[in-house]
Amino acid sequence: LYATPAYRSDTPWCIRADNLAPYDRLRDWTNFNISLRVDGPDDLSIEAYVKNVFNKAPITDAFLNSDDSGLTTNVFTLDPRIIGFSIAKKF
């Protein structure tokens, strides 16, 4: 069983003289992934996993576009919850 928690504290995303405005900072966020792998006979393994267990979509990064595009902001979020499995055989 593997669990990979991640935490990021609030950070400035925009470089300004003061970075004090709330809109200049990314909020803190957490993420939790989990997987379970079972190794079987004949070098066969089966793994089930869940990425983003709590299905949160925090903004993880952002950047400000140039003024010729209206000074819009692009933001990046975590992927939604993903559930999957894999089967592997070593030869």
C-alpha cells in the first residue's frame, strides 16, 4: 500500500513589489494519492490506484498574460479524481 500526500503552502504567483494583495497569492492546497499493488506468481503484479482521492481542484499555478491579450490570467488545477488499475507481467 502506497500513499503519497502532498501539501503546498500559500505562495505568491505574481511578482509585484509587495505581493500583499490576496489575488497575488495561491491558496494552500493538499492532495492525496493511494495505490495498492499485489505481486503474484510468475512475476505477475496487479495494481489499483486512486489519484486525487478527495477530488479537490485547487489552483496550483497561474500566470498573467501580456497586455495585448487583455491581461488575462491562466490558471492550472489538479486533475479530477482518477481511478484505475494495471496488470504487469515481467518476462
